[in-house]
Amino acid sequence: MTGESDRGGVTLRALQRSIEAMYGAKDAARGDAATFLWLTEEFGELATALRSGTQDELALEMADVLAWLATLANIRGIDLEDAVNRKYGLGCPGCGKSPCTCDPAEKP
């Protein structure tokens, strides 16, 4: 995949660009509602892999979920890397710390 970072990993922005290059026209024609349905189907497949899949199957389902999320972000014009940095770049969005010190019973 193109757009790898200096540390050898793929950035979210590079993933979105790669997905756009591979599937952009198809994704635009499908639209956000149908894409969201595909994303939810992938969550179901991820749930199955969590319950009874191999480590490799689990990893591939996680990759599928991420790819469909990137697709949805592309359709809606969201830069995931920017969004993640804005929300989590300075620590937990609830308490502002890293590691998080929020009450474990509450969603941060």
C-alpha cells in the first residue's frame, strides 16, 4: 500500500487515499447509507471472528471494518487522521489524561 509512514506503518490518511483510489467511483455511487450497511455487516463478521475465529481471521475482519469505515469517511468528506488527532491527540477526551483516569464504569 502506498503512503506508508517513516516508521513503516500505514497512516489513516494513506489508507483513505488507497481506498479512494481503488473504490472511489463505486463507493460514491453506492452512497453513505448502503456503505453504512456494509460496515455493520463487517461488524457482525468481526463478532463471529471474536467468538470463534482464528487470530488471522480476527485480524482480517478488523482490517475490513477499518476499510469500510475509511470508505464511509471518504464518502462524507471526513479526514479520519485529523478527526482522531483532534479527539484523542492530547489524551482521553473525558479526563484529558494518558493513561485515562475516568471512572471505568463510565464511557469517556
